[in-house]
Amino acid sequence: MAEALSFDAGTFTVGAHIEARATHPVAANKVFLMQHERSWTYRQFRDESVRTAHLFLRRLGNIDDAKPGHVAMIMENHLELLSIYGGCAYGGLTLFGVNTGLRGEVLSGVLNQSRARVLVVDERFLSEVERVRSDLKHIAPENILVLRTQGGSVPANSDLAACLDREVGPASKSMDAPSVDVMPTTNLMVIYTSGTTGLPKGINNNHMKLCAVGMVVSSNMGLGQDAVGYGCMPLFHSNSMFVGLMPAFWVGGSMGLRERFSASQFVPDVLKYGVTYWNYVGEPVHYVLAAIEKQYDGDEARIAAEVTNNPKNHMRYACGNGAAPPDIDKFVKWLGLEDMFELYGSTEAAISTFRRKGDPRGSVGEVTDAAVKILGPDGKECEPAQLGADGKLLNYDRCVGEICRVADDTSLFQGYFDNAKANSEKYRDGIYHSGDLGHILVQEGKRFLYFDGRTDDWIRKDGENFSAGQVGRIISEHDDIALAVAYGVPCAVSDELVMAALKMRDGATFDPKAFFDWCEAQVTGASMDRKWFPDFVTIVDDFEYTQTQKVLVRNYKKVHFDLKRQAPGTKIYWRERGDKSFKPLTASDYERLRKEFAEREKLDLLDR
């Protein structure tokens, strides 16, 4: 493996590091970004970023507290997304990476809360922006710029490429960077997670943090200048920015892009771009394996010849979270990897671990920060895990608690954007609360972390955290439903699935097909993200409540969809991939699910 290139940027700002690579004798003319038949060298990336910076500064005009230098984007993965990122870096601006799955009031609410005054939208999502255009408080119509990706008709005054050419200059012209004082502490990118109430929460990420994660992750994976990442996970998400883009950028490597994840195109892209490492979240690993198995009819000899030992296959590492141990084993074998790093972390980046070869199976790596502790509901530290001969936890109730960090500082967590309430909830009384459940296993004096799911107010699906309360509130808007609560339940291949408990209105009955269609309508035409679509539904006569009249969600989460632990007469419905209606969960269905969990060494998740 080639060594990483060394760059003298003089400061920890992303713009300075782009400049250092664009003027480096080796890196300047090296291809940095690839997408289909397009590519940019580091110098071209620099020039496109500088052009974009000048356009944004021109459109924003005077920048002060009342008129902040905020830019929002709603985009799939394109070269231009990264010139927007680089442009904000050069311009001292803050980029808000809005989730492309947001719709309706949630979308307009996020854009308004960001106070962005320029919006760049992928043509693919332009219709969603048009639906809420009249609700946008800070973005003038002329500052909605469109990246043409669908071959449609876009007015010249809204066409991003045309505006760059007309207002700044052609791509062939290399310009001086704008004269803006940018500091390492300047907030560069707000990346969204989801809170337990209302709108998604934006997490501040300054230049120093983004440079630091690139440096640390690339070092942990041992990346060199020959590293080629593969960006098919969304670049508005921290996984792709922290684990994909910035490590490749840091060592002077390259990155191939695909607009969105495609299981069938994964191997062709890996071979085409010469990918050496991939950042992932959960289920895509399973989907890639399924696509390979389908293409080669499970023939191990053909997979070995055409994938594993293909001379164009240079893939060595994968790094992410949420993959099942058997999937990790198979992925390493079929793709011919040296290692597959499971990690624990979040966009906040206050707590992180990195699983290495030889670490205990199923763990997410060693906890090296002494301030990281597992705390019980009483605030006391939980005891280390004790395992039986069969590997099962003997002291679950005493070892599993919330993953916290007890310290006077918040590590790399730089707070939520314009959300003092969320900051005080996340870090209070000297404790950073992750909202994740976990336990620690001590082996040979080392503490290894295991992720045990989310607390009641959160669901983690496909690598994204979102509010169970928000999902429940949307479902409760159904005319026939008096009240709904949502919660995460075990998933055999990744993090969690979504389950909803519904109390029907008097005289109403549950119609599986009609409810499925209603949820689909919320996804395509309202405010529900596709990931929020329930996977399981149970119907209740009434809910169990606390003394303060809060639903006891934990009781439903504990029995999840286990038919053997339900109250007599309880009905559970579910859907599988490709279904067009919910259907009753039968005893044979549940046994089939148990078998799948067992095959993926996750049966303990069902039996806790």
C-alpha cells in the first residue's frame, strides 16, 4: 500500500487543505472524484469549489447575524455536491445538508430553521421544493438553484451550471479564492439527525472536526494515496462524510460516486473505479450479498473467480456499522477483504470506537476513552457483562444501560444548530447522553463495547436515527386511529425495524391494505420518510400508561413481534420487501423469522 501524501496547509480549514492538494506536485493533476464518465482532478475540484464560493457570496450579499451565510442543499451524490461543500469551505459559509427524504411541513420547517438564504436542489427533488416554496421564509425564489440531473426543462436563471458560467465565469477559468477569513472553528456543515420531538436536529461540524475525522479514520484504516473510496451512501449523512469522503481526501486518494445505493451496481462500480474501501451502514451489506448470490446462483466457485479474485478487484476494507457478524464473514470472503471495521459513533462524534481484527465477535470495538461509561436509569455505572458458556448475557438487567461520556468536555460534539434545549438534554450535569443502549465486556483488561439498540424515544433503521414520537404522531393523523406509538424492534440484518401499536377509534376496524396505502401516500405526498414506514403493526384495545399519562412504550418494545409473549387475542400484521399490503403474522412466519435471526447470530435480540 502506498503511503499517504503529506500536505502543508498551515491550518485546519478545509479550504486550505483543498488548496494544498491542488498545488501539490503529485496530487494536483491526480483524479480525485469520479462519477460515471465524469471526473475531476484535485485542481479541477479546487477550481469548481472556488467558482461556487464566488457565486454563493454574490447571491448572499451582505452577511451578518441577521443575514447569515447559510446555504442549504437537497441533493443525491454528484460531483457538484462536493463543489458546493468546497465552495462553502472557501467562502466561510455554513452548508446545511438536508435529507432528501424530507417532505412537506418537515422539509419547509428544516429549511426555515436553518435560515439558509440560498438553496441548491437536485432536479430529482425540485417538485418537493415547489410544493413548499410559498412556506419558505428566508430563501428568495431567485436563490433556489437547480442542478440538472433529470433532463427536464429548468429556466436559465435557476440552472446552477448556467448561473456559474454567467455570473462567475467558465469552468476553464481558474480564479483566485475569495478573500474571506476562515478559522478552524468556523462552522462548515450542519448534518442532520432526528430528535425526539418535531424537526430533525442539525449538528454543527466545524472545519477542525471535519479535518480531524479524515485524519483519524484514514489512520485507523491505514489508507495511503492509492486509496479509492466509494460514495454510494448519501453525502448529506455523516457516515459518508466522516468515513468515506474525508479519509480519502486527507491522504490524497480518490473517490467514486453513485447517486444512490444500488446493490446490483455495487460490484460493477467497485471494479470500474478500482475501489479499495467502502463506507456502509447496516442493511446495504446484506443487499450486496443478496445481489451477488442472485447473479451467480450462489455458486461459490464463480463468485471467487469473477468477484473475489477478479484482477480489477482492489477492495481491501469496509468500514461502517450495523452489519450482522455472518454478513461480515461472507462479505470479507466474497469481496476478498483484508478486514471489515465495525465502528460505533454518531454525527455528534462525542463517543466513538473502531472494531479491529481480533476484537470480540459482535463488538463495535475497544473503548479507549476512560470517560465513556454505561449508566443505568439511576445514573450509576453498570457492571461489566458476564457471559454464560453459550455466550449469552447472564446479567442483562445489570450490565445494559445508556452509553454515556462523563467529562467536563463534550469531545468533538460541537452542539446542535440553534437548539439550546437539545444541547441541554444531550449534555447535562457533566454527562453526555448518547441515547444508545449498550454493554461492556472486559477481556484481558480491555473494555469492548456492544451496541444494544436505542432508548425508547429513538429508532435506528438503515443507519439513520429518527424520532419514534414523530412517526407515532404522523400515524395518529389517520382518520380511523385514535392514538399510535412507534418503537424500534429487532432486525436480523441491521439496526432496527419500525413497529407501531395502534388504538383504533370507536367503530373503526383495521384494514391492512388500506393502512398500507395510506402510509405509502404519506411517503410519496406528505411528511413521512420512507424509513419511517412501519414494518410491523399491532392493534391494542388501550395502552398502558405511567402515572403521568405517558405510554409505557418499553413494555411493547420488550415483547416486540414475539407471538408467544403477546396478550391473548393480540393481532400482529407485517410486511416484507415488495409487499403491497400488510398481512397477518402467523406462527410459521414467526418461526421463519427466528430461523433467520439464528442464522445471523442475533437470536438473543428476540429472546431478551
